[in-house]
Amino acid sequence: MIAAHLVVPRRAVLRGLSLTLGGLAVGVCLPAAAQKPTNEPGDSAHPKPDAASQAVESKAPGLNPNVFVHVGPDGAVTIVCHRSEMGQGIRSSLPVLIADELGAVMARVTIRQADGDKAYGDQNTDGSNSIRGIYEDMRLVGATARMMLVAAAAQRWNVPANQCVAKDHVVTHLPTRRSLGFGELAIAAGKLKVPDKKDVTLRPRAELVNVGKALPLLDAPAYVTGQAVFGADVRLPGMLTAVIERPPVVGGRVARFDATRALAIPGVRYVAEMPHPSPPYKFQPWGGVAVVADHTWAAMRGRAALEVVWDHGPNATYDSERYRGELAASVAKPGKVVRRVGDTERALQAAARVVEAEYHVPHLPHLSMEPPVALARFEGDKCEVWAPTQNPQAARTEVARALGISEENVQVHVTFLGGGFGRKSKADFCSEAALLSRAVRAPVRVQFTRADDVQHDYVNTVSTNRLTAGLDSAGRVTAWRHRTAFPSIGSLFGSSAGPAPDDLQQGVLDLAFAVPHFSAEVCDAKSHTRIGWLRSVYNIFQSFSIGSFVDELAQARRADPRDVWLELIGPPRKMSLADLGVAELKNYGQPLDRHPVDAGRLRNVLERVTHLARWQERKRDGRALGLAAHRSFLSYAAAVVSVAKGPGGKLAVDEVWLSFDAGTVVNLDRVRSQMEGAIVFGMSLALFGGITMKNGAVEQSNFRGGGRIVRMGEAPKRIHIDIVESDAAPGGVGEPGVPPVAPAIANAVFALTGARVRELPLSKAFTAL
């Protein structure tokens, strides 16, 4: 098995060596020594600066062609994972691409975790982008090292390089069957010139021995034995712990506070007011009053003893229920047209029948099992941070900005994450720890409680969608109008322009329907709180609206929902901008020729999942099935959900089928597990996800009153995952399984009970029916 240690090595530039791979600036070598996992910084898991620098500056013997791979003279291969591990298995997937191209034996590979550094390119583990965004770049990294090992062997034997192959950790000369191990070649290969990207040749797909297989979760032993280092596990000598009483309303600030009772609590060392953020809020800390203590319990008791009077600021009157009415009024009027095919308004007027429905999804929480936490040590003019961050470079930038120092003086070490879902791509908790460490002149860990996490989240935005369809005399859909209103994430950065093209690509601009008259409009919506990315983002509410509306059209026609879905999708085809009725499509940052909007792939997952679920038997024995499908993050997912009525008439989701097409898959088992997790996460959002606000403040706290994950007894008894085998370019995996779950549940509820639910959370319906 591959050695999978979470280590955070220092790094230094290896002078005179540079290579550019797909925008990734490389040329940093890594210490080659394997190190044991630990939760004690300062030892082998977090090497001291001097020791690490010496290892690098002495040009650790062996092959160091780039920042991602090192081959030592003993044959040991070290591969750096520059994305964050939060249970999705990225450390069990990305390095496989490098190892397969290199020809390494996995049992002789050690995975090491990268610090936040621009040398690694984009390190943001968000947007389902880790595999799809750098699939070829990671292969090029391994192929570069392979070509250098092969060249060294060819020189040793004085033979052409094209007669040599690298496989199973050795280079073999095919005509004579001579072979040399990677370790025997490492030093010689390390003296060669690094080939240019244009001269690097990738292996044929069939030669990638591990890619596409069901590979184990390499960090599982560390998880189950308690050796995995999460954010709260890190310890430093003399460290203190802080909890912060933050303003309950975004934009609020401390008017005055009394810390007398807090300072009387044994173990409390300091009480300090945090800096107040100025708009745009971005990733700044919220402000408030911090209690710093010897340990967490003292800090929490001290916070409870604070007396704080708040100035709640400009959002003090925000009421999410009242705002819902504002959104409904917004979509009742024409908005800005962002997509148009044909003449929708005229077609609606000429329709034999018009069907219309409105759907509402409230703010949604992240609810990672591990709340945000960060440990910072500020010394001199430098700061070191340990945190479960999805974006260590953003954390580095924000900490530097908060402290007013250079980014070069900030080092961010990435621990394991106990879930992230987009929340931990924001660095507010890292900046809080850094500010407090500087203030008290000691290492400080800032710990969010569960209530802090719920009440001071970057919530997914609230939305209302109104969909209108015109049907001809035969019941076919001839016109489709989609009006959407939701505050944009852009508001976090000061934008008041409303949703951007990046926002609208998520189910509005890229919906692969074959309706002759199609339009989409964006309506006004003002933000009153902090909005952030949540797993599958806007796709959540767009898929809920579209998937539910298709089912309503089937009801209006008394038709099979599957048949209506297939009719709307139309024949297999790759849709152009003209077909979509848009001037441009951001397409998750990828060109349409590589990742087209492919109606055929959407049809395929829908047909596969209904076959697996025996859709023709969709209502029997006290249960019924619901169906939905959605394209997101360049992948395609379709779900069938079974809702059953149990003793006393209580509803439950008892079985789920999901077909998924992500193109080329690296680690089949990790994709399957992410789809299983997506189903549970999608269920949680659908049933219990609602976050409401009154007088500007979140009404929920902890897992009480809404906003929780489904419990074991509530989870489906059976989950069936079907992964489409494909050689298409890799699509996203972490998020696309979530969007079809909520509409499929809602449609199953209707099929079973006859009650149509047009808002989340569905727990209201489950309780009432």
C-alpha cells in the first residue's frame, strides 16, 4: 500500500531549474525523507525551518524535476498533493496520475501535503475542479520525471531512449532486457536538463495501470487509528485557545462590552475586541469580542460571562420570511433576459395550455462535522498557520492582509479537513487566529463551536424561481420561461450588479432542453448577509425548481415523468451557443469543444437510472419513485428516489439510485463514495437545510431548529451507484451528485401522496403528510 503521511514540508527554490506545466510554475524541490504522521508540530510532521532548508539547499540527492515529485537514490518516490483532503479522497487520486505516468510502484510512493504556495498553481479545493482542472498537468508532471529516468538509463547503456520503457519502478532496455531501478538512475537523471512541456509525451491511456480502478482510501488507517491530524489536533508549546463572541448580524459591531466577569473565570488570560470589518466583507473576520484562555472550556465559560451591547448595523431589519415575499414579487415581473431561443412570449400566448409554478429555497448551511478552527503563531514579522483550509493560498493572502505584512512572511500548513463543502475556502478563522496571536504574543487556536458555525456561516443564497411552460394541443412543451431571483455571491465582493454569467451557468444557461421557444430572465435581489459557495452552489435551487417543474408538466399531461424528461431533452446532440440561445457560456472555465453541453449524456444517465430502479414499477407496496436529472460541473447525474410510508403514515426515503457520468474517472471507488455522500448531503439539504433570519440574525443554533445532517436511522437503507464508463474529458465529481436529489424526493412525495411541495426544507411536508 502507498504510504500516506500528512506532512507539511518547508520548501525552497532550487536555483536555475524551472518548468511551466499548464500554468503551474514549478522548480521547487522537496526533502525526500519519509516522515511519520504526528499531531505535534516541530517534529517530523512539521520539520524545523533549518533542517528542511538544509535538505533543499543541499539538493536532496536524486531527481527533483518539479515541485510535485522526487525520486530518491533508494528508489523511494515522494509525490506532493497540493489540494486539501476532506474525505473526498483527493490524496488517493491526484498522486495516482503522477505515479502511473512515472511508472512507479504504488507501495514505494509516499504522499506529502503541500503548504500554501503559488509555486503549485491553483490550490483551491473547490468547484469540483481538482481532477477535471489539472488532469493532464499532473500526468505531465509524472511523464517529465519518467522521460528523465529513461534518458539517464539510455545514456548509461548508450542506446536510443525510444528502446527503453519505465514500468514497475524500473527502466528496461527492451532489446536486451537489461534493467535499472529508479533509485539507481535518480542521481544521474537529476543532472539532466528538464525537458520542455512540448517535448513531453504522455502514455497511451491503456498504460495507466491504476487510473480508472477502485483504489483504496489511503488515509483510512490514519483516520481509524487516530493518527490523522485535523485542525484541532495540532499543538504548540505555550498555545492558548480562543472563542469569539461575534456580532449576530452581518455588518454589526460592538457598541460596548464589560469583561469583568469573564476575566474572573479561572484560566481566562485575555479579553480583546476584534477589528471591525469594512465592506465589502469578502473573507474578513466578523469582529466581536475574543476570550483567550488556557483551554477551550475556560474560553467558552469566559465568553458566556461577557456582557456585550451591539450596534446591529444596516442589516438589523432583515427578515428572511418577509424577504421571501420580495423575491416572489421580483419574479412576478419581467427581468433581464439572459437566454433566448425563438419568441417565448408569443408562444405562451398561442399555447393551448399554460402551466406555471413558483419554487423557493431558503438559505442553506454547510454543516461540516469539524467546525472551523485555526492555530497561528506570530513571531517577529512572520506568521505560521495550521488550519483545515480548502484554499491555503487565499488563507495566506488574507492573513497577510489582516496583519499588514508580506505574503512571503506567512506560511500556511494544511491539515486534514473534517468536511469543507465550500465553507473552509474562506479564511476568516485563519485571520482571527493570526490577529490574536500577535495581540497576546503567544500561539493561539481559534475554535468555532457548532453554534458559531451555524450562526456565522457563509450561507448558500436564498432563491425564488418562477417557471412557465406553454403546451400545444397534444401536450408537447412549445415554450419555456424561467425567471430566477437570488442574491449573488458577488455581493460578498461588493458587486451590486446581480448574478454574473458564472452564476447563471448553473442550471439556467446550460439547461440541455430542446424546446423551440425558450427564455431565461434574471430578476432583482439584494443581499443582506454573507453568501458563500456551498457544495453544488446555485445548482441546488435551479435543479430543485427545474426537476420539480418537469414533474408538474408530466402531471398536467397525465404522462410518465420519464417520457416528459426525454422529450424535453430531445435527441442526443452537442449544443452550440446558438442552440442554447446565449452569447457566451463560462462552462465552469472550460471550452465548449472539450466539455460541450451534451444532451446525449444527460439522456443516457436518465435512461440508465430508470432502468436500474425498475421505473415501470414506480408505485407499489406503499412506496413511490421520483426522478430528476441535472448537468453541473461538466458532469451528468440522474437520481431516482423511493419514498415509503411507514407505520403511522410517516414518510421516509428508503432507497436511492444514481447514475453518474463524469467522463474519465481516476479512482472509481472514490467517485462511488462521493456519490453516496452526495445523496446523504442532498437529502440533508432537502429535508433539514433551512436557515432563517429574523432581525438580521440566524434563528438556528447547533443542530436545533433546522439545519442538520440526516441521521443514520433516516438515511436510505439501500443506495445504488452506477458510474458510466467513458473516455471523455474528466468532469467534476464532488458536487454534481447533489442537485438531482431534492427534486427527486419531492417528486416521489407527490407520486405517493398527491401533495406537491414547492419549497425546501421538505421536512415540513414529511411531518404534515
